[in-house]
Amino acid sequence: MKQAQINEATTVELQEEFASAKKLYSDLKMAHTISPLENPIQLRNHRRSIARIATELTKRDVQ
């Protein structure tokens, strides 16, 4: 998810996206453990996307 999309999304949408992104990352990580992924860079991309969403949620909670 791009930063512009994260900024425009509501808090509820971000929480839903956060949960689904963590689930997808977990599934990819497990699949990569069993047999190497064709594109292992997607693990890094998903991890960074999760971090972006988590940062935005934390920022909204503080304000």
C-alpha cells in the first residue's frame, strides 16, 4: 500500500488492511520457509507496508 493511499484511508480501513497484510506476510513467510519463493523481495515489500500502516495508526492514536 502506498503512503498516499494510507493517508487517505480511514482508521477502520487501515486496521482491516493491517490485519490482512499481517496474515498475508505470515503466509508468505511460511511458504518461503517450506520452499523458496520465486520473488523473495515481496517479503520485504510486505513487511515495509505493514510498518507504514502501523506507523500511521500510531500517529492517529497520538493525535
